Amino acid sequence: MLQLTELDLFELGGLPDMASTRRLAAILAADVVGYSWLIGAHEGATLQAFKTIRAELFEPAIAAHSGRLVKTTGDGLLVEFSSVVEELRCAVEVQAHMAESNAAVPADNRMEFRIGINVGDIVVEDDDIFGDGVNVAVRLEGLAEPGGICVSVRVQEDAAGKLDLAFEDLGEQQLKNIARPVRVYRIRGSGMAGGVMGTVRPWALPLPDKPSIAVLPFQNMSGDPEQEYFADGMVEEIITALSRIRWLFVIARNSSFTYKGQTVDVKQVGRELGVRYVLKGSVRRAGQRVRITGQLINAVTGAHLWPTTSTVLSKTSSNCRTK
């Protein structure tokens, strides 16, 4: 969640005195879902992806709706608007574009945002903003679903009937460090289905700084459903064996198997998983023989680097012919 200094100060007894101004504003707080896990799994790629999304999606959307990006943290943004309607339009466009760009990305590699929106009195100090209006927006963001938007009752009242959105009443919520309960609404509606920011593209993960590979599920060519288990188990063994090589970055099984049963573009897989190489193949059984075909492909260029075919007797793995 977006971490703001004033929340800690409130817990210690309040904010220090300062020369400041006050005004009414619409506040948007956003953060990345599961940021710590993403950093642990793909640190460099996650940092670059967040930077790209901020520059290519958030900042243009904020500017288009007359907002002001107040600050960013490692995993979030705080934005100020003068209009609730424009703020909601911005939030809906951002979430719609993220949903479209994430549609083809495996769940483990998706960068999703939660957004909270509030209208309230804020304190302005050296271009930063503080106060209860900000704190409520931050806490609302924590209630939102991945890819979702939660708003306070004041936002719902100001926007009702002005946008093609439905507001689902979640009732009064007791938010941390907020003295009074806040009535919260979740945004639903056709406006969440698309935006007007232009062409959407997946946010490609940059390549790691060492050799990287994804082993895709092998295709069962025999027509025997039981061979599906054999094919999947074999791929899992390959992934496990490759993972023991310290200088090699190997994509986890859960991410690779999101492509099972799909006709894939190897270059697209490479962009989505952030790998340079992809291993794909097939399994075909005929009588007591199982033929295994594999292809190692450069996911950047699409070039086939290493094709291989092995025929294995089903009764014993010691009889093997490799071409």
C-alpha cells in the first residue's frame, strides 16, 4: 500500500505545526498489487515495468484530465484533481487499459493496480499534500480489488448520474486511523470496459541480466488423454532440472503452464515472461514407443536454435534414440 508520512504521525499524536494552506480537492491513491512478491521474483523487470506504466499510461491520463501527480513511492502514486468527474474518468481509463494489456499476461507476472478516490479537505505544504482527505483515499485503495476502484460516499454523490458507471454500496467501513466510519462504494459499469487513451499493448518485462528460459507445456500428439499426464510431468522435470543451474533464470511452472492448450507466438511469450529462450515440444505415443520432440527457440529473433527428437520404449527409459 502507498505509505504516507502523515499516517505514522497521526499514530504518534498528530502532525507538527507548519506554514501551510488548505483547500478542497479530489484525491486518487494507487498502488501495485503484490509488489513485494513481484520485486522478489523479478526485481529489475518490475522496477522497469512500473516506470514504463507510469510514464506511458498514468502521466498522460493524469494530464489529459487536468490532474497533478503529487508524488510516487516504490509501488504507488498520489494524484490531486480539482474535478471528481475528471478524476473518475482518469481512474477508469487507467484500469481499463491495464486490464486489456494484462489479458495475455500470465497471472504471476501481471502488474495490477488498486485505486482509492476521496474528496476532502487537504493541507498543502511545499507541493506535497496531507490531511484526512488524503488518508481516506489511501485507506480506500487498500479496500479495492486488484484492478478495481473504491470511492467514498462524497465521490459517489458528486459523480452520480454524470458518468456511465454503477456504484456498488459496500456499507460503512471503519478505516485505520480514521476517526469516523466511511461509507464506501465499489465502481461497476460499462465505463470499466475500455478507455480512450489509444492503442493498448502488453507491458513487456525486460530481459534479465543472465540467460533466461521458459519451458512451455509439450503438446500431446497421440490422442490418448493419459499421455497428457506424462507430457506435463516431463516438462515439470525439465523445469526442475534447469532451475538447479544457478546462472540460468528459469520461469516457474505456474507461469509457463498458462499457455497450455494455446497456439502461441514465441516472440510474444518472450515479451510477456521476460525471457530470451523458449523450449517447446510435443509427445506422441505409438504402441510401446513414445516419441518426444523438442525445439529451443530464441524468443527475441524467433530463430530455431536446437531441434531434437527422442524415441523412448515405454517399458524402460534406458533404450533411447536421439536424433
